[in-house]
Amino acid sequence: MRVLVTGGAGYIGSHTVVRLVEAGHEVQVVDDLSNSSPIVLDRIEEITGVRVPLDVVDVTDRGAVTAILAQHPVDAAIHLAGLKAVGESVEQPLRYYRTNLDATFSLVGAMADAGVRTLVFSSSATVYGAQASPPFEEDLPTSATNPYGWTKVMQEQVLRDVAAGDPRWRIALLRYFNPVGAHPSGRIGEDPQGHPNNLVPYLAQVAVGRREKLLVFGDDYDTPDGTGLRDYIHVEDLAAGHLAALETLAAADAGGVRTWNLGTGSGTSVLEVLAAFSRAAGRELPHEVVGRRAGDIAASWADPTRAHRELGWRAEKGIDEMCADTWRWQETNPAGYDGPPA
Ligand code: UFG
């Protein structure tokens, strides 16, 4: 297939592009590079031997997306472009609602005009909100605890309504749990700008000496060791899930919306991740327990049964491999894509 990947220069996007190219698909990346580097395309070429074309375009610009689809006809799109920082979304709600929703309106409108109606959408386990206890399965009601999360809830709803209005649409809503890890080559990985919000990127910066110690946000949760439990999933498994979803949509007898959790099905605590990362880095990483972070829930993990059954997909890599691969990436690219190599 020929596939448009929005946000294809980003963390999840770049790994997904590699997987698509390796499976023989022809990829066109659209990315405004607001939170990514054009060097990613060089690295993808190193890994795959294929130069993937990039259009530096903001997906909210519908005219630009229409022009891209006219110039490079595609069979399907994978839509990952968007803003994703929870704390920032609390401070800048209008920017989050406008950007994430406009991107989806623009892409879906331009696709419909071009007659392309197969779409894989980047959603999040954040749509399970705070009301339920894990494991989370796809039929639970959705809600959110911050504007970023609401943009995912709302985009899912928009896409369900689009498919209800025109049964030719084939749409996958992929609810990612906590993506971590990097390509085993160490050539692509997560490159957060500024202060990392998420656990594993933060630990990687502690390990490489850019941060002093991990702050553990609370050890008084109702969990086995008192720290938060999350379903960490290797970004390579996540990328494979996108490929499986795309190919399943394309082969389906009929249109409609399908929702799949992409997670491993088990929870790992903050202290367990710290121990795994310390093993990967070969030394005990310092930490200090501080108070809970506002908005955090105690535990989140997937019920991945539907994805096993319908996609023939399951996550295969464990937390040690996730940390080892993150560490290889961080150690060889200590300041990310734009910094000097190690
Ligand atoms: N944590 C720390 N210290 C840190 C960072 C995180 O102790 O410096 C803890 C958190 O309290 C939590 C766990 O590590 O228990 C994981 O936190 P992350 O920030 O890595 O991940 P979250 O589960 O909070 O957030 C992720 C995604 C969001 C998404 C959310 C809900 O990053 O995009 O899951 O699905 F909204």
C-alpha cells in the first residue's frame, strides 16, 4: 500500500515508518517538525535503505494536505500528528483543542475529497480516564482528566461519527498504553525537548548524567510496592500493531470503526522500571520519593485480548529489553538528534 503517515518524524511515527517500509509499503511522511528533527529521515534510511519523502507541513493546513494527496496519491493514512504533553495541555487548553481537533478535521476532510477512506488513528489509554480500575477493555465508557486526554476522546468520537455517516470509511482507533524503548539499532528513539515528563525518558537522562536523580511521584498508592503501575509497551511492538491494524482494515469485508488496545496486559511499578533501567545502564540510578503528581492514577494496564484475537498481534518484548534499547539510543545520542554524537 501507499501510506501517508502524519507525525512520521516523531517517536512513534518513526518506528512505525520503519516497520511499514520493511513490510514493503510505500510511505509519505507529513510532519511540521515542531517536536521532531529532519535527521530522523536520514536515520530511517540508514536502517531500511529507503529514503522516505517528507513534506514539512502542519496537518491543520487543509489546503496543504489536499495538495499532498493530489501529488502523492495514497491508499491509507496513519494519523499520529498532534500535541501530547498533559501538563502543557492544562496550561494551554485552547491550543490543544484547536490543534489536535483541527488536524483531524483537516486530514479526514482532505482524505474524503481524495477518495481515501482507510485511517489508523493514534489514540491513547488516557481515554479510560480515572473512573475504572484495570484491566481496561475497549467497551468501557471514555472520559479524560485533562485537555490532552479530552482531545483524544473527542477525536475518537468525531471519527466514529464520520464512519457512521459514510460506511465506506475503515477506521482503527489504537489506544496505546505507555510506549517506551527504541529501535534496537540505537539510531532512532524518543527525543523529548526540554524537561522530560515521562518516566523512561527521564530515567534515560539520569543515566546519561543530564539529570541528578529520578523523583518518584508517590509511594503510597494501593499497589504492591506503593508506586504507580503502568502497562509499558515497547515502541517496536507498537509499530507492529500499526502495521497489523492497517493490514486488517484493508482486508476487512466491510467498513466501520474498530478499537484496539495496544498494551502487554500487565502492570509494572515505578520502582520496577527503575531497577530494570539500572540493570540496563549497569549502575544503580539515584532516586528520591516525593509527593504524588496531580492527575496520576494508581494503576493502568490493558486487556489486550481483542487485539490478539482480531489482529493476530501481541506485544513480545519485556521491560528489560525496553530499558536496554532506550539506553542504547540514549547512550549513543546523549543530546538527541540535534546534539553531538557520543
Ligand atoms: N513517574 C515518576 N517520576 C517521573 C515521571 C513519572 O514517578 O519523573 C511515574 C508516574 O507517577 C506514573 C509512572 O511513572 O506512575 C508513569 O508516568 P509517565 O508520565 O511516564 O506516564 P503516564 O502514565 O502518566 O502518561 C502516559 C502518557 C500520556 C497519557 C497517559 C495516560 O505519557 O500521554 O499515559 O494514558 F495521557
